[in-house]
Amino acid sequence: MSRPSRPRVSRTRSLSFRVLAVLAALALVAAAAWFWQQRRSADPESGFRTAPVERGNIRVAISSTGTLSATSTVTVGSQISGQVTDVLADFNDRVSKGQVLARIDPKTYEAQIEQGNAQVANARASLVQARATQRNAELDYRRKSELVQRQLVARSDVDLARATLDQANAQVAAAEAQIRQQTASTQTTRVNLDRTVIRSPVDGVVLTRSIEPGQTVAASLQAPELFTIAEDLSQMKIELAVDEADIGQVKQGQGVSFTVDAFPDRQFRGEVQQVRLAATTSNNVVTYPVVVAVDNDDGTLLPGLTVNAEIEVSRRDGVLKAANAALRFKPTDQAAAAGPGPMQGGPRGGTGMLDDLAQFVATLDLTAEQQAAFEADASAARARQEEMRKAMEAAMQNAQRAGNAAGGLPPGAVVQRGGQTGASGQMRQRMLDRFQQNFARFLATLDDARRQAVQRQLASLAGARRVTVYRLEAGKPVPVQVRVGASDGSSTEISGPVKEGDLLVTGERAASP
């Protein structure tokens, strides 16, 4: 009897189904790869990574660490030596000015006062005796002075009586001086006796206590520290250590935000109160102390807490900003670096500077005459900038043709690639002088305050740092020169011939295999 053939048919169908599934998967993968390749070929921007120019806020902050402390801290010491008999204040106690904090054994000083009183009494007795001798000598001198006129006594007796009187007067003076000396010595002892009572010099809170009852205080060389009192904990301060590279940006009145490990979910605010000149050098690193005033009305913050602070040195709201990667990008292909046309922005960004100056002047509330003078000077300056741009383009084209004819660039020719461009001090000064000459008529129409404001703006524009960025146009990077301002580490303020939404190249995509 033969076996049925049905199981073999089932195995054949299962194998066919698996083969078809594998072929379908391979077909889908191939179709997806073809679609992606076609999309990349059709997308002119696929060869570069870009980031758009955005309008937003830029906050520049300097990070530093420091320690919280009371605004005024008083160390209470002892000017005398002795054994502590009573300690009447403890940690965290609130004390008022004049309140007794501790007492030192006063017996030694009380005994010295008794001894001083006895010495004063002895000096006074000596004074009484000296005065009696003085009166007797004075009477003797008077009698002999009368008798010598009658020639009843010799002149030598009168002179002797005068000398005796002078000695008596000196003894009286010495006795009086002895009384004053002993009285002063006793008064010093009384002052030291009063110092055996340690009192608080201010209203505040006891931060530290360094003594115990029965302890001996020795004040021979320096005053020992007994208590530390914080005068007012509602107002505190932070001493930050700011690096020398950042200290030039820190000014009094700048805002500070900080956190402490004790309250990690809460952010506190402060204000720069003082930038101290006492620099500190540690491991060849120079830092400057910056004092920050902090309001602590709720008593949350405690002295000694470690602070992680950020000093807001600059804030720009509603400005154009670009990713920092766009400022660093340099194309590897020289043809791509050149782009479809000449570098935009005018010679050294002069046209863009005119635009920025026009925006600033618009905020000065000028009269019609002043506005007309500015527009006339600006038109003439733009014409001169256009002439300079054309002359520069012609010179570059001539140099390029000469280089192509010679099989390379002529000696001394320089090809400027994309990147940062900075003007030296002399170049910035020449640029500033040229702008002041171009707008001399406009400046002559302004009052002193507006003239100084415009001159400061001109100096700021002339000294601004310029960077060549690459804007993506028709799939190719076009060099554009912009001025850069504040940076928060990820984005940087830019101004020039760019607008919101422009795509700036930040990198090149890796070529597909």
C-alpha cells in the first residue's frame, strides 16, 4: 500500500512562499534605495548641512563659583587674659548690641584696684605733708626778706630761705604728680575690669562660639576670637573668583543668577556690587574677586553655602543670530568657495556698516534738517563704497586672468578664503576717520550728546569683528561677509547682508559611496 503525496505538496508550497517573500523584500529595498538616490540627486541642498538665520535673544553670561557670607561679620575677642567663668550666648542665638556674651574672672583686677586706691591715698598723704613744709618755708622766706631790708639778717640767710621754699614747691608738685599717676593706673585697671564682661558690639546672630566655661583666655600677643556675629543675614554677599580673561566684561550693576546645592530646584538673583582689584594667582591662573549683593529677606540662604553663579554681561533681544558652526565653515572646493559671484557686503563690509548706522540714527529723534544732512552724507558714502567695490572686483579679475595666463597666481597674490577677518588697530582707526569725514556735515548739525552717541556707534562699528559665512543659493555656497556681536556659545549675533530665514552652510555632507 503506497503513502499519500499530500505532505510533499505542502512542503513545496511553503518553500515557494518563502522565496517569494525574500524576493519581495529585496525589491522593496532596491526601490527605497533608488528613491533616496533620486531624491538626493534632485535636492540641490543635499550636499551641505545648513542652519537658518533666526531672530531671537542672545544672553552672554560668565560662569563662576564662590561662597555666600554675611554682608558684615564681626569677630568678638578679648583684650585681657583670664579664666572664663560664664558663657551666656550659643550658636545661632540672636543678640542685641551691648548684650553680655561671656564673663572672665575679675578677681585679679579687683585686687589691683584696691592696691591702686591705697597708693592714691598714700600719695595724697604725702601731698599734705609737702604742702605743710611749703607753707613753713614760705613764711620763713617772708620774715627774712623783711629783716634783710633792716640789715638784721645776712643776705645769705635770705637766699637759703628762698632755696628751701623752691624745694618745698617741688615736693608739692611731685606729690600731685604721684596722685595723678596712681589715679590713672587705677583707672586702667578699672577699664580692664570692665573688659572682663564680653558684650556684643552689634545686633546680629552668633555664627561661631570658640570658648567654654572654665577655659583660660590668653591675650598676650593678639586678641583671641571668642564669638563670630553676623550683623544682618537678610542682606548677604557672594565673593566670586572671575578669570582674568572675563573680568573686563564684568561691570557694577550687572545681574547675577545663581544656585546652591542645598536648594537645587531654586534659582536666586543678585547684583554685582564691586569688582575688586586685588588679583589672586594660583597655579599660574589669575582671578579677580567680584562681590555680589544678595537679598535674603526670607532667610533661605545660609552663610558658607557654595554658589554656582552666572554673571549676565550682555543681553541682546530680537537680533539676527546664526549657529556658530556657520561661522567656522570653510568650503573645501575652491570653486564652491568663490560662489556664483563676488563676495557680498561691500569692501570690508562698508555697505552693511552704513545700514547699521542708519538704523541707529533712526532712534535719535532727529529734526528734518539733521535727517536730510544724514541722508545726503549716506548717499555720497554709498556711492564711494560702490566705486571701491567695482575697483576691487576689477583688480581681482585682472589678477585672476594674469594667474591663469601664467599657469598660476602671480607672485605676492593672496586668495582670501572664507573665515574670520579682523582689522588691526591702525586699520580700524583709518576706517573710523574715513566715516567721520564722510559724515562731517551731518555731525556738525548735532548737539554734543547726539554727536558723542553717533561717534561711539561709529567706533563700535569700525571695531566690530567680521566673518565670512556661506549662504546657500541654488545649491551652492555664496560667501557673505557679516559682522558678529554677542555669542552665547551656540549662537552668535550677526548683521549685514543677510535676513531671517537665509540658509547658512554649517558643513558638507559625506559623499555617498
